[in-house]
Amino acid sequence: MKIIDAHVHYGHWDRLTTRGAEDGFLEEMAEVCEQVGIVKIGLLANPGRGNDALARALEQRPDLVIAMGRLDLDRDPVSTVEDFYQRGFHGIKVIGVSKNYDDEAYYPFYEQAQARGLRILFHTGILGGPVDYLMGAKEDAWKAPPEGEAEEKLVQELGRQIRTRPYGFSSARMQPIYLDTIAFYFPELFMIGAHLGWPDYRTACAIARWRPRLYFDVSGGDVVHHHIVEGGYIGREISPRKLVYGSDSDLNRIAGDVKRWRDAFDAMGLSADDQEQIFYRNAAHIFGIGGA
């Protein structure tokens, strides 16, 4: 079965926010894709100069890369959307806003994306951070919660970072219900909500049920995987037709993540056709890939 991974950050996870995060990543990613059967990658640009790096990646591997430019709805001009189109990007990644996603101030971006046929991947749900107070070092050593002076250093740095953002920045602005408004006013715009709205899964399922071009991905690591499987949402509250596969993980985990979802889909009793929809056909339809 062919696979499209619609959610991969461009760079090694342990240094995503540093210079050189992308060094060697494209070559390693191609090797992983060949091993796993992934034929296309939704590659997400990093902040800052990440869109330039993404453009180079698309030039090097147009056969593999689905280029998703990083758009800052609070800081970038609307002309950025046209720039993405001219660069040949396939879509846009949006995250970290100071107003609700459906605030009218953002409508010109959505209008331009719809006009140019660019898809938008929205982060939905709770925004992660530099450390993880639940899983911590169980996943990666660098996610381990700091203590003592290290924690003080962390909170001071977080304070400096947030002072550069417009007032109102919060996970509260990125809930899946706001995509419903956008779907009403921009019905031709293909949208993917990341992480099935973590943890507001039922709202995500409900709106995907009724909006033709609104989809969600199943990325989000162990916790989101367990919630989706144990909640029994797929097939009962959301159709396989409205889900796409996304790993949102470092390269060394993608093969295991694909296997974990294959096993879960088998255990759920999803047919081969349903699984092909999630792993390939839905994303192929969204991104206009032939044969979908």
C-alpha cells in the first residue's frame, strides 16, 4: 500500500529551532520513505528562513515533497500566500495565533489561499512545548522536565519568547470548532486539522462529518494515538474518508508509527479500502495527486 505522510516537520527534532536543523534531513527522509513505502511527504517549513529551505527541498525532490509553507497570520502580509504560490508550494502550515482561527482579520489569507488552490494544515488543539511533563524522557531525552536552575532558565526563556508575540497567543485560539466557520465561508478551501483536534476529538469528528473539504490527520504521538483508538472514533464518529495519515515524528519513529497505525486499523476491523483511504487516497485527493 502506498502512503502519503501529510505531516512532517523539516528538520531533525532535537534541533528544529536551530540553524542547520535541515542539514542532511532530506536525504535521510528519502531513505526512510523508500523503506516504509511512503511516496509523498507533506513537508512543513520551520519559522524564520524555513520557507527558503523548503523551496530548496522542493527543487531537489519534487517527486517526494509536498511543500507546506510556514505562514504567520499575525505578522506576515497577505502577499505571502501569493509568494508561496509562485514558489510552487502546495499548501500552508498555520499555528500559533493571537486571535481565533476564524477571526475576520485572517479572512484575506484564506480568500487568497482558496483562490490560488493552496491547502491549509492547521494545528488544532493544545500547543506542545519544549519539555513534556507527562511523557518526558520516555520519548526523547531532550523533552525531560528540567529541575532547579534548569527550570528557572527555561521559564525565563519562555518569558522572553512570549514578549515577542501579540497579546492573546494561546492554544485557546486554535480549537477545531473555528475551522467550521472557515469551512462555511471558504467551501472550496481544502483544510486539514492536525491531531484530530486534541483533545476535542468529538467536535473535530462532528464538523468533519458535514464539511466537504475539511479533513483531520491522526498525528500526535502516543497520547493522541491511544485516545483515538480507545475512543473508538473512526467509523463511529468520523468516516475514514475524512482522515489522513500524518506521523509528526522524527525520522527514526516513522516506520514504527506506520506499523502501529496499521495494527490499530486491523484491530478496529477497518477494511483494506478504508485503510488505503487514510494512508493514501484522501491526501492524494486533497493535494491533486494523480490516480486518487
